Amino acid sequence: MHQSSLENMKAFCDRYLSGRKGDPLLILDLGSCDINGSYKPFFNEPAWIYRGLDLQQGPNVDIVLHNPYRWKEIRTSSVDVFISGQTFEHIEYFWITMIEISRILKTGGLCCIIAPSGGYKHRYPVDCWRFYTDGFAALARFAYLEALEIYTQDDGEKEYGDESHQWKDTVMICRKPRWTWHTRKRAVLAHWLWHHLAEYSGS
């Protein structure tokens, strides 16, 4: 976990959650396996429950997802805060992941996604994508989420000792709004459709 990513996630926590330290929040972290660092210390509050998600067991993994695009382990509308960093570039069908995030968030729930817009290829086990602000804005709309803040760190904006400025992290912070009946119906249909397409393409 590089320094710029840790700094960006801490900024999200300070800006959006500092006034909610007494609230009983369920916080899920996708791609949580501790490889040279974790976001977990930022969410160490007595009232908060932090759970790490990943596709295989490892340090800081509480829930192993058996299907990367269909999270049967997590109930619909059960999560207060969803975070993920340096993971989306490794997800082949990241838009389906975003629909799952939208599904499990409560109304008013927050989501913070950090992914690189630059940097070298680093397979784990694949490296598929880079993300820009317009792309994250489109992704939020696709998942029926309200984008609160999206920004990309410029290469020369700040120098880090571990050279993590090379990744030019793009950060997206979203909120799940109160859906109308029509929006909920469209979201459920999109969820069903994309899951079945993913299963078909993977068969």
C-alpha cells in the first residue's frame, strides 16, 4: 500500500467521518489483504466495525468473497461505508463491482474508491485499467450513486518517499441517495442483467 493512497484514504476519513465517531458504522474494505500496509488503523473507533474483503484468505481479510461479482456474503442495504484502494485496476469487470457496491450500501451510505491513473503495469494477477475523473464520474452515474468529490493527484503535485506520486491516484467519494421507486427498479434490473452477462462471458 503506497503512501499517497494511505494519505488519500485518511483524508476521506477525516473529512467525511470525523463527526461520526460515535455512530455504529459498518465499514467494508475491498482488496483488504495487508500487503505493505492497510487502511484499517484509520477506522479504529469503538463504535465502528471494520471488515476486510478479498478473494482469498490472508492478513486483514475477514470475509472471503467466493464470487468476485456476486457477493452473497453481504446483505443488500447493510453497509454504512465502503472503501477500496489500489484494487479496481485489477478487476476485469469493475462496473459490475460498482453495481454490487451500490446494492450493499444503505441509503446515505458513503463509498471511497482510490485507483491509479498512471504508473507501470503490476499484475495481481492481472492489471487491466487506469482511471480518470470523468471515468469515475460516469461510473458513479452508472451505479446510481451521487458523486460528492472526484479528483486526480498530478504527478508533480507532491513528492513521496516511496515514489507513489507516479500512480497519480484518482479518488472518488460517492453517496447512495434515496432512490425513487423507478430508480430502484432500474438498479435491480441492471444488477440482474450485468451479473448474468458476466456469468455468460466467463463460461
